[in-house]
Amino acid sequence: MDTTDPEIVFDSQGVCNHCHAYRQRARMELLEPEERQASLQRLVECIKEDGRGKKYDCILGISGGADSSYAAYVTRSLGLHPLAVHFDNGWNSELAVDNIKTLLSKLEIDLFTYVVDWNEFCDLQKSFLMASVPNAEIPTDHGINAVLWDTASKYNLRYIINGSNIETEAIMPLAWTYTAMDYYHIRAIHRRFGSKDLKTFPKLGLFKFLYYVFFRGIRFVNLLNYISYDKAQAVEVLRNEFGWRPYHQKHHESVWTRFYQGVYLVEKFGFDKRRPHYSTMINSGQLNREQALELLQAEIFHPELVVQDREFVLKKFEMQAEYYEGLLELPPKQHLDYPNLHWIYMRSSRLLDLFKRTVKSI
């Protein structure tokens, strides 16, 4: 990490606040190796008990990326019977579609795909670009979460398994992002810059979210935190056993995300998301600093692919190149410049921490 994060702070030894935060979070959330197996076994027993007599015992979020794909593999290895849920926002790469199909077929996991209305979603995505805020992935991330929680409720299941994990993605500067859970914020930006009604876009408002958590008892399970997760080894397992094919960078299973992270964020804000990704892997011992610095010298992806993706994105958005250049020139804004419920979500995160400590499977 460097000062492209405007809030970064270094101590007298040159260690930044992100490294300190990672270590504190790891101490709190990652169990010691000898404790992981017992904790994982308790979790599996709880999931199986909740799914007794049902076709499925949990929901599994799947994107086609390495983390969610390996979470699918671990889930089946533990003898669980998930329903895989995928949010199709119209930006899937062909490779991602093929990886999902091949993996789930061999694991014998059923798939439910929610295909969002493209006209609505396109209008919402362009609203975030016009708002000039850094996290233009919020519409996708919110849609994914809403579909996962709604599907868990529909099937009366309490556990949503996902590939989120501390060892490869714990670090992300707050100035670069904002919570995707704040639908009030999403609605405010869309009302200001959008033009279409969001009739079918999946929504997860604050009260609905708290209802699911505290009254229905539904919870996210970061399954990879219960094992020793080495991403390079995970990719080899996926490749060798399922014919899964890797992507050039993290989250490149989506054409939009590939363009957003590799081109848009760099050109408009100067943010290179490889920095927090590599920093996380340094802290987890899966990469060293010299290797990371060397990787950063390489281009994010091939220049020809940049041109190809730019043309594809502009065509799909029905956007002229001049208009896109105008978006890049808009003064950058922070998410807190628009109506939001940030303080409530900060408090609700503390409530969720309390909830997690009271769930018997933890």
C-alpha cells in the first residue's frame, strides 16, 4: 500500500495501519490450526441439522472466481448439500460461465441464477458513474447479497456460504469503497442520476436485512476462514480436478469488474486494487513484498484487451467515447457526499458481531 490511500498512516517502523488492522482482525477471527477442525465440525453439524428433511441444507454464493469455486469444492467435501446461487448482471465472461457450469456439474450442485433486468441495471450502473464515486460495484454487490438472503429465506435455510475470506481479501482502504448494503444510498444516487424505475432489481433494505438476521436467524458463513486457505494450492486443486481455468487477476470473471478495476479506477482515481490484494496476501504469508512489487511492475492486463474491453463496455452501455471521457473528467466524489445510512450500518455491524458470538456454531 502507498499514499494513493489518502488515509494511510505509517508507524515509526514503516508499518502501515492496514497491516496492523489485518493482524488484529486475524487474531480475532482466525482460529488456531488445532481449533479449526473442531469448530468446522460443529458448523457442519449445525448446517446439516438445519437442513434435515430439506432438499438443500445451505445456500452457496457462486461467481466463478477462485474463492467461491473453492468454497463450493470444500462445501461438498464436507458432505453438505448446497443450492448454488448466481447473480447474472449481464457482465459474465465466457470463461466464468464455463467454469461455473463445469464445476457445479462435477460437484453435482444445483444452480439457481437470478438474471437481472438489463435496462434497469444498466441505468443504475451508469448512475454510479455519473455520481463520480469510487465504488461503482455497489449495484452488483448489493444485488448479489439481496438474492442470496432472499433465496435463503425462500427455502427456509439459515446458512449462506460464500468465498469471502481474511487470508486473501481483508485489506481495502475505506476511502476506496463503501458498503454495498446501504440501499438508501443506492436509491439516493439513482434518483438523482437515473431515469428508470427499479422494479425488478433485488433490494435488501436495512429493516429487511435485520429481520433476516435477528428474526429468521440467517447468517453468512465465511467457510474459507475455517480452513488453512492457500489460494495457489486451491487454484491447482480446481484446475486438476475440475478443469477450472484461472483468470488474469482477482475478480476478472466479470468483464465489467475487469474494466472497472483495471482501467476506470486507475484512470479516474489512481487506485490500483492489486495493492490491497497483494498486501493481504503478504500478511497471510502467501506472497512476499519483493514478489508483490515485481508483480506491480507488470501491466494489469494486456493493452489490446484494454482496448477490446473499453469498446465492449461502451457499446453495452450505449455510451459514446466522448461521454465516457467526460465522466472521467468529473471531479471525484466520496460516497458520504450523497445521502446515506453509514452511521447506522456501522452500528449494525457491531450488532452483527454480537450476533455471531451468540450463534452456537461459532
